[in-house]
Amino acid sequence: MSDRISRNPERFYLSGRQTCADLTSLFETIKTGRHPLFKEGTHIDIFAYSIGAFLSQVTLMANPQGLFSDTRLFMFCGGSIFRSMHGVSRSIMDRAAFEKLYNYYVYTFGMEPIAKWFRDKAFDAFFQMILPERFQTQRESFFERIGEKIRGIVLAQDVVIPYHGVQEALGIKNTEVRIELLDFPYPYSHENPFPVNLKDVSSVDRSFMNVFSQAAGFLE
């Protein structure tokens, strides 16, 4: 992935659009009763982790075909504005790729002199989620408006998706109400919040149950 991103950072946006289109297609198939496992009008909520939370935020903002109007979202280790993410990791991408990605989306994307991208609601939503000061009022107003439909947990020692980045995306007051900041009592990381190689597995089990019982309770 690092090599692909380094050569073509546009892939990040394009792959996100493809995933959003796939998600929209799935929602439409389920809600219209064409999915073999669900009846028509089935309610759909989302549990999202890491960059999946960013994708979900953009999708809820764009709300293609109005399919996500009643969708609730629970975010774990996610929800940050793009500029505050720090995806340098052996499990994510190398530093060169991250810097190429960061510089392109912070300084170039959407600012090209020629209309490079088709501008629609999905583009506008993604564009609002890159810098905290860009369309801040519109973005924070949106998340305040749908606040009852969003909950999340961010980890204090998570350097990939920091808590302050979530505050920049949702707004400080909204984040304080909707997002819980936790610090597990054992060594963890964004990529491995529930390590299985610790001697004291009971604390890991308790933390796991805490996160997913909250998510299940909110999304039930």
C-alpha cells in the first residue's frame, strides 16, 4: 500500500469513493427488500473502526439517496479530522507514503487550477473533513444536528487517531458529550488495542467487553 500511495495519493480518495458506493449499494439492496437475508425497510446502523469511521462520517454527511438518514454510528479509535491523523506504522503505511498523502490532501487536493474532480455531495463531505478550519461551522453544525445518532470511544495513547483530532472534526462540546476517552490499563496501540500476548488477559477481556457492550447497547 505504501508504494501505491506514494505513486498515486489520489487512490485514497478514489478507493474511499468506491467503498462509499459499495456501502450505498448494500444499504439500498437491504432497504428495498432485494437482499435475501433481510426484509424490506430493515434498519441499518454502523460500527466503524479507524479509517472506517472517517469513511462513515463522510458517508453520513453526503447521505447518498437519503439512505443514511436514520443510521446510527458507533466509532472506535476513529473520528478524527484528516490533518490530525498520523498513519505512520508498519501495519498502515511507511513515513514516505504518509507524508506524500498528507501533503497532497492538506495542500493540493481540491485546490487544483483545473477541475480535476467531479464535485458532488460526497466530494464536499470529504473536503470538509480534511482541515479543521475549512467549513468548520457547517461541519460542526451537521454533527451537532445528528448528535444523538453518534457515539464513540477514543483511546488516550492512540497516536494514529488522537482525541484532539476528533474534537476538531465534531467540535469540542459535541465530542465531550458523544465520545468517551479511555486509557486501558495495559500496553496497547491503535493497531492492537486488545493484545493477546499479555500475561494478564483479564484486563484485556474487561476492556474488550467494555467497548463492545457500549457499542452493542447504543446500536441495538
